[in-house]
Amino acid sequence: MFLFGGYSICEIGKDAAGVAGNIFAFGLFLSPIPTFRRIIRNGSTEMFSGLPYVYSLLNCLICLWYGTPLISPHNLLVTTVNTIGAAFQLVYIILFLIYAEKARKVRMLGLLLAVLGIFVIILAGSLQIDDSAMRRMFVGFLSCASLISMFASPLFIIKLVIRTKSVEFMPFYLSLSTFLMSISFFLYGFLSHDAFISVPNGIGTVLGIVQLILYFYYKTLSTENCRQPLIVSYE
């Protein structure tokens, strides 16, 4: 009875973490909207990078495939969140392509086609593996790598924030949603004993904390600078 109760509690915790991850992920998917409002209003992508959306699309497609019963059973919440995520990323990429300069537009289009091609190869290749355990391991390693790649993509923005000492190009809600989603799916993977989910989301949690620390540090620094007098007297 005790073991059964413990198992039930673990399952409930796993499902709760998965549902929370889906909710926070939805916030993450919506967080670029202010950025794209600015892009549409100014008719330019400015210094914003389209790479995070391409990486996110690849990640969503691979993780969506990993969550299907053909690869790993009992991971429906992984499938739902990544299906929605893939749809959002496609919309953002299309908008980016519309307003990007010609050179960046060509590059983004090439990356999009490469991502779709890679996913088709992964899909077809994994279906050729008859052993279910080996198939899960193959797709699991790829999903883990893609997740780490996605979480690492904001490093470009972190570098820009440090260089410019401004959080203008690192929206707060994007960083917060990344952190909350990562820690939720870290718990989900931990409770389900799935290292392919817990490990990359653990890394994402750490990077999310770093982004939040940088945001509050440079936001405070910018506020303090604004309070400095515009005219300095030397008398």
C-alpha cells in the first residue's frame, strides 16, 4: 500500500509539473509578441536575432516526435507543448522573413529549409530502427541536444546585453517564462526518471537564472544612470 501510494504521488507530481510546464511554455511562446509588434511597427528586424526561433522550431519538432507513443510512451504532455510551440515558431519565422533585410532573409530561409530537412531525415531514420529501446535512445539523444542548443541560443542576447549594458533586446517575460518552463519540465523528467528531459531542462533552468540576474542587474544600472544629473557642475 505504501509503495502504491508513493507511486501515485510521484505520478501526480509528474503530471502537475507537466501541466505547469505547458502553461509556462505558453507564456514563453507568447513572450516574443511585443518584439514582433515593434518589428512590424518599425518595418525592420533591427538588431533582433531570428536564430532563437529557428532553433526553437527544430527543438519543438524533435521533442514532439520524442513524446509520441512510437518513441516514448506516457509523454503526452511533451507532445502537446511542442506541437503548440512548433506552430508559434513557424508564425514568428514567417514574420521575421517578411521584415528582415534581404541578406538576413535569405539566411533565415536557408536555415528554415535546413531545419525541415533535418527533421525529415530524423523522422525517416528513426522509423528504420526496429528495436524500440534503441529508437527511443536515438531520438532522446537528439532531443536532448536540440534542447541544449535552444537554451544556449540566448547566449547571443546575453553577450549583447553585457556589451551594450542594456536589457532592451532581452525581454523580461521571455527570460522568466524560460526559467519557469525549464524548472517545470526538469521536475517532470526527474519524477518520470527520464534523463533526456531532466538534464537539458536542468541546464535551461541555470541559464534562465543567469538571464534573470543579468536583467535585474542591468535594469537597475540603467535606472541609476537615468537618475544622474544631465549637467554636472565643477564648482
